Amino acid sequence: MHVGYVVLYVTDPEACLDFWTTKVGMVEKGSKQAGDFSIVKVGFVDQSFSFELVPLALMQNNPNNLDLATPSIAFNVADLAATRDKLEAAGVQVSPLGDHGGIQSFAFSDNEGRWFAVTHP
């Protein structure tokens, strides 16, 4: 078994698609319609993993009472400082690079205020 994708429930799907593709460097990997809503998958070109951007409005009735909060997600990168600098230059809010329990890392926020960790493997 392997992780296929992670669902992010988003308020503004178009702005989120722009954030992940324009600022973070992912590409659109597919989309589907769910009634009046578009659900888009984004990910890095060289990886099978993706985020599925699901509009919160689609989940307004949420019959299964799913937890729609942000999952804890960490990205692994080869060069923490360069990645942090690239995100910051793109206008992304980033935390300082620091040592967290012996692990060098930083975090960044998406356009809707969700935070994601970035570590060196």
C-alpha cells in the first residue's frame, strides 16, 4: 500500500490551485466534476503523490461528519534553505528555519492559512 493523495478542503479552489501551481511549483494532474463543483488534483511532476483540492461548499451537508480540518503534512526536500528562500521570494509566508527536536525544518502557510512542515530527510 502507498499514499495516493491527500484531500485538502478549501474555501477558494481557484486561489488554492494558483497557490500550489504558481508559488509552490506543482502541476495540475487531473480534475473531475462533482455536480457544480470542480475537484482538482495537484502534485509535483516527478511524484505520483497529489493533493485533491475539494471545495468546502461541496461538503456543506457532510453526512458522515468527516473532520475537514487540515491534515498534518510534511514535505521532504534536499535543500531546506534554498526551498525556504524560493517560497519566500514567491510571496509565501514562511517560518524561520530551525531545529525542532534534532530535525532541521521550517513551515509555510498556504493562501487560506493552513501550515505545512518542510524537513530534510
